[in-house]
Amino acid sequence: MHPKTTTLFKHNYQATGHVVINQGGTSSGKTYAIEQVLFCLAAENEKQVITVVGQDIPNLKSGALRDAQVIHSESEILKRLVKNFNHTDRIFRFKNGSLIEFKSYANAQDAKSGKRDYLFVNEANGVDWNVYTELALRTKKRIFIDYNPNNGFWVHDKLIGKPGVQLFISDHRHNPFADDLMRRKIEALKTEDLELWKVYARGLTGKITGLVFDNWHICEAIPPDAKLIAAGLDFGFTIDETGCLQVYKQNGELWIDELIYETRLTNTDLARRLASSGISKSTEIIADSAEPKSIEELKRLGWFITGAKKGADSIKNSIDILKRYKLNVTRNSVNLRKELGRYTWRTDKDGQSINQPVDTFNHLIDPLRYVALNKLNTKGGNGVKSRLPVPQPPKEGTLDAFLGLA
């Protein structure tokens, strides 16, 4: 049924536990493999109700739902078996009466509606335990869970090690379809931050501390009376995403909306994406000054674009500026939210933080910094002070074992 499968597909498909937990590093292919299993279960059995749950709809659209659409589009068998896909309700309906639905729940009360045969909780560390409990009580056959193990949470406290619970730990080495450049980038974390490397390169439960920004919050939308300051732009191509966002100001707070987060965009592609994202050619775009050729090409295409004012201490200075503001990040800014939750200070050999951030997970944070460097007064802000958490050295002891994987 599926042209490309990994060992994770095999182990999830053959799982016998009522709860099947997939703890994994980045690019391990865990979400993709679980969804391949769900398509098989829906196709092989009539009138199955399968629910895929995420923290919110924007997260699902940018992750699990997008993967599901790719799986469907690449399988000729699935194309014949699936009756239709309802974009509004986010439901795949099968000719045999089965369905796969993609949903999020605001609270435990909301989660009491509906019953299902199979449940998949995607990026479970973003889903409340009480919501999970209500969903689990209404699931007849099997529950699949996946997440990056940035920190321990309810899965570790309440599920792992209990009867009927299976745990698979995976990383990019279990995914033969992962890009080699991405593999090298993931492994390079070992020289930057051992805790990040444990989590994202080996899928081991970590304790990521020393986050650079703790002054950000999720908002539903940009206030209509907020003033647009500028757009920020960071260039990427092969494995590094091109990131673009717009920054607004209202009542001494910053409001940020992600617009672009894609790889393999040429400057011509980027110009089209800027236009389709709604950026006006009169809006100033602050871009990475290390790419003068790209800046010039976009200028010739009619965009109001300038380079960021970098200097010896520009990274520290721009972070200091941003930490003076409350940062309101729109719910649709899924990738920026993920970066903010991973962007940490570097540590020395003793585990003490040094005044430099780890140079990764920053393709939207960097353009945010560019806007701060060029457009924000260093004396501005609303008086919010953020005390830097002191990172702890990695814990000694036995690491998690690979369970169920060769």
C-alpha cells in the first residue's frame, strides 16, 4: 500500500499494546510511519473511526495533516480506496465507511465528545493530560502517541512502564529516507549542546534548560490597531529554511506573525512567496546582510529591502532588545513557536551557560533579531524583565534503551 516504509512502520503496525508510544528525535519519521499504519487500519477494516489529535489546528496543518496528504498522494492504492478528503472538516473518508479525522480540543470537557476505534496523539507534550485522559477513555482499540522528548512530561510520569504500554525510541538513523545533509546537521548538535543532541539526535529524554526567550506568549491574531514595524527575512536553501515574519508594535508590546518557512526557494520563488504572503512592496524588509547578492536581486524585483546592521555584539544586542518586550506570537506561527521552545544558550564543558546562543533552530528567530537591530529602540519595551535560567549539566546515569527496535 505504501511505496516507502521504515522499521518504525513495521513495529507500529505489529504493535500489541493498547498504548503505543513513539519517543523520537528529529527526522526519525515517527509521525509519518504512524500515519501510514492508520491508513492501513482504515483500509483493512470497515467503518473504523480514527482520530488524529494535536495541540491546535495550525500545528496539525503544518505537520501531521500535511504528512497524511503526502502519504495519500503518493499511493495509488490509497487513491482508489479513499472516497474523498474534506478540507474544511479535515477528514479522509474511505469507500468502506472508515474515516481519519484531524482535530484539536480546547479542554477536557471538549474532549468528551465523540468515540473512536484508534487515537493518535501527535506531539503529545503539547496536549494536556486531562484532554488525553478523556480521549483515551473513548478509544476502543489502540492509542498511538509521538513526541520529541525535550523534557519529561505526563507520558513519562503516568504511562511508560505501565501494563499494556509499548515504548519505541527512534532517531534519524532509523529513517533511511532522511537527507544526508540533515543527518550531519543533527549530529553537529553534539559540539553545540549535548542536551539538544541527546533529544534530537538520539531521541533520549532530555532536560532542555537555558532557553534564550521566556517572554513570549501565544496570541490568536495581530490586533487591528497594531503598527507594522517591518518584515524580517533570513535566507536558506537546501536544508536551512528561508524564514520570513512581520513584526508589529502596540502598547509597548511586539506582535509577530510568521509568513514563510520553506527550503529550496530561489530568489525568484521568494519574490512570489513574499507577494502571495501579503507583504506590500512598500513594507521594509530587514534581511540577512551576509547575502548581499540576494538582497540586490530582490531590490531589482521591486522590494523595499535592506541588510541587518550587524556588528561584533549584534546577536547579544538584538536578544537584549527583544527581551525588553513582551513577545506575542500568533497561533499560526507554528515554526516560530517551535524555534522559541528550542533556542538555548550554549554551555561550557562544565554545563554553565555562556553568553552565546546555540546556532540552530533560528531561521525565524534570526529575522526577528534583524528587525530588532534595525528598527527597535534599545530603550523601548514595556519593562518586562526576563531572568536567564541557569542551565544544569546533563544528568549522569543509564540512558534510555532502544525498545522494540533493531
